[in-house]
Amino acid sequence: MNMAENDRERERNEGGEYVQERKPEDALAAMDPGEPYMTSEVANALDWPRRSTYTVLDHLAEDGKIRKKKPEARRVIWIRPE
């Protein structure tokens, strides 16, 4: 199946936009409280693309549900509070 066929199968809302299939609560459930995670670890646990995972985690951090630390320019650590 190519990407165009896959896009036709995705659910859309009334405005024609794709419905978010990646749920923030799934990302939270994949993280143990107090443990640090890299984006790739959460992505692998959920079998999500890394970029989609980063977007969901970033929104969770903006909402104050997880902490985001950037120890290096291209590295992010995510921590779910206890």
C-alpha cells in the first residue's frame, strides 16, 4: 500500500482535517513516572514514528503533564512526574 492509499483510509473530521490517531494518554501510559526517556524509546514502545512521538510529547510538556529537558542541542529527555 502506498502513502496515497493510506491517506485515503485515514479518518477525517468535519473540516476535512485528519483526525489525530496518536493519543497523548497512550504516550503517558508508556512512560513510568520519574524515569527519563528519549523520544525514540517512547516511539519504539508505541510503534509510532519518531516525529509524531516528539510532537505528542512536546504538547504534553507545553501542557505541564511531563517535563522536557534539553541536555544537548539535538537531544531531548522527557520525564513524567511522579
